[in-house]
Amino acid sequence: MRAVQDLVFLTQRIPYPPDKGDKIRSFHILQHLAKRYRIHLGCFIDDPHDERHVPRLKEYCASVLCVPIRKPVALARGLAHMARGKSLSEGYFKDPRMARWVDSTVARTAPKNVFVFCSSMAPYAFAYRKKCTTVMDMVDVDSEKWRAYAEGAPWPLRLLYAREAKAMLALEARAVLSFDRSFLASPAELRLFLSRAPQCAGRVGEFLNGVDAGYFDPHLTFDNPYSDGTDAVAFTGAMDYEPNVRAVVWYAHNVFAEIRRKKPRSEFWIVGANPSPHVAALARIDGIHVTGRVPDMRPYLRHADCVVAPLQIARGLQNKVLEAMAMDRTVVATAAAWQGLTSVPGKELFLAESSAEFAAAVLDVLEGKRRAEGARARVLADHQWSGNLDVLLEQFGPEAKGASIVQPGGRICDRVTP
């Protein structure tokens, strides 16, 4: 039996619990790689609620470092980085505690492989790209998000966002050219990145997100969180994430009133943790509910009459859409939210852009004039984690397929002093 190899896994956010987009993807990657490698995980914690989940990572990792982020300090560090002509995001996650841990872990374990999740963590791996196989999952083109923020933003934010987009693209390209292989979450993101950084052609690929179809199963029984007789329209997601904030604010102010006028018992439910002040304020509108953190998203999906994804800015592949489809719900989404998905518009979900189109589509769903067909079947066909992640496993060499399954149970340094 081959000796189990060590692998350093670096990610910008603790990958457990898998309750938001990047954490869902990073957790399933971690779980998959832990079957073949002894994992040493370095990550940050930006939500105090997640600290209680750190011990769970011991099931997958031989050692763990979780560094709490103090957001004001990290932001000041990022702005100082930007003042020197570098990326704000890189500075935000540049922490000497993480750097020391990476250096000592590499020295102690002599890993053959380093995996980087999200380009803002790439600088921690640059020093080891010649002695280790280095693989990065960019997930999406983060620089493009900043470019989108710049459009329509007031000065001086427009200038700041545009500068960050340029600096972030430079970091993304440098990482892709430095590492052995990099990935994005969809063919659309891959095409976009190569249009911005054509010099990276041949060094970057893609693999799709998956869905735990056994967990998101419409045949499971859940109590109905909605009142009897209401037409419930749901949006799920982290509600301190700016694209989600913009999406629900736009829907509440531009779509909901028309739906409510024609369907007086219709309600809009915004389901997700950490609602921003702009989101929390929407609860003052009659018929709109802002739940905050919930223990389980599935009841809200299972019993929704319609699920909406009215994102104006969207990067990567939207887990919220995949999860709703896995629960066999009818989804109305913008093209931005749909990009990267293999689902067939007009059949497996419905697309709308303007407020009038969106209201008409949602009303059709609520009145039974439209219903998605084959949504769950599409998820089962194209979004199984095990198959999609095999392409990643292959990047670490032939020994990955034949190695024994790791039983970590090793040491865990669950957090450092802030």
C-alpha cells in the first residue's frame, strides 16, 4: 500500500458548514481530496457563528488553522495594499499568522501538493510552486465582479472598484501562469477569463458545481414554513453578499408590487443569514419576510410556489439555482444567474430580465401557467460532485487514484488568537 501523501489546502473562508456558495464548493472539494490525501487546512473565519464548527473539520484534516478575521483591520490592510498599486483583496487576506503556518506546515510535512481555493489565497502558495504540484480553483473571475460593481457606482467608489478589477485580474493571471493547473466553475467563466487574459490559454480548465441530491430531495418531508393560502416566492442566499442584496432590493421595489396587485396573498421570502441593513429594511413592506439565519433552507425551497434568482451581478455557477432545481422547484432567473448552467431555458427554468418580464413570469408560475419540467433530472445528470471532482483529483498525479483512504484523526489547531 502506498504511503499517504500530505496536501496543503488553502481557502479564504472556513469550508464548513457548506451553507453558502463558495463554502459548498470548497467543502465538497475538501471531502473529495481527503479520501486520498492527508489534508492540512489553512483558512479564515469571517463569521463568528462558524467557530463552533471548527472541530468538525478534524474528520477530514490532519491539521487545521482557522484565523479569525477582524474586518475593519483586514479592510485597512487591503486599502494600504491598494495604495501600493496591488489588489485590495490580496491585502485583505494577507495575514502573518497564516503565512507562518503555511511555512511551518510545508517545512514539517514536506507536501508534494498544494491546493488553493480562490485567487486571493494564491500569494501564500507562490513560494512553493517549484517544489510542489500547485493547483488552484479560482471558482469564478473575481476581477469581473469588481468591474461590474464599478458600472454605475458613484465616484470615488467607481474609481476604487475599477482599480481593484484591474489589480485582481493581474493577480489571477499571475497565479494561473505560475501554478500547474487552475480551474473555474463553468465554461462561461472560462471563456470570460480567457477573453481578459488570453496569455493563460492552455493553463486553465473548468469543472461544474455539484449538488447533494440526497440532501436536496423533494421527496423528503418538511414542515411548511409558510402560512396556508399564501403564494410564497422565495430567494435563498447569504444576505450580506452584495449581488444578493442588489437582487432582492431590485425585486422588492420593481417586481413585487405588481405581483402583489394581481395576487394579494402573495409573499416574498428572503431566506439567508446576515441580512444587510438594506435587506432588513425590506421587511417593512407588507408581504415581504426577511428570515435571517435559518437552520435548514430545504423547507423554504420545498414549499415555495416559485423560487427567484433576480441577480444583476453573478459570477460562477449559482448554487441557489441548482438547489432549487434539485428540490424540483420552478425557478425564474435572470440570464446572469443562469449563465454557466446546462439547464434548458423555457423548460427546466425560466428567464426574465426587465421588471415587467419578471413579474409576468412569476405570475404565470403562481397561476399554474408555467411549470419547470425536468429540473431535478438535469441536476442529477450534470451536477454530481463525485464525477465532477474527478477532473480535479487527476491533476495531482496518478497516485491520487490508487492511494488508500485517509483516516485523519490527527492534530487540530482550531483557531489562533485574533
